Amino acid sequence: MKREVHEFVNEVLDMFETDKVVREEDMRRNVIATLACHSSVRFNEFMSMEAMETLVEQLRHTQQPFHCPHGRPTFITVEHNQLIKEFKR
């Protein structure tokens, strides 16, 4: 938790260094997006099937279900051929 707070504060400070003039609305949006990302499920984190189903259901009810607050994708499409190739079938 302490590390996450440190990362969050650094990201907020980076916003000031990158954008010398920061509008209040942009800052608010960036802080909220950063908080959302820091509290999200992390890569390789174990989740029960029930937790995964709940997460997908909650995501379906958001205004932007296909992207995180920073614009990164929450879903990807894997073509059948690519899936077969990955499993070497």
C-alpha cells in the first residue's frame, strides 16, 4: 500500500512537471483516473470465477467499458488463428 501511495504521488507530480500549466478540471480527471488505475486488478493477480464475473458485469455498466480511465484497452480481440498458433495446434 505504501508503494502504491508513493507511485500515485509521483504520477501527480509528473503531471505538473510535464504540463507547466494544469487546468483544475484536467488535474481532477487525471487524479481520479490514476486513483482508479491504482485500485484496479493487477496483472497476474488471482481472482475467483465469481469475482471475474462480477468485474465483467460491472464493466458492462460503465460509460466506457472498452478502455480504462487513461485510455488503455480493457478487452482485446484474439483471432482464432492466433489462438491456435499460441497453443501450437
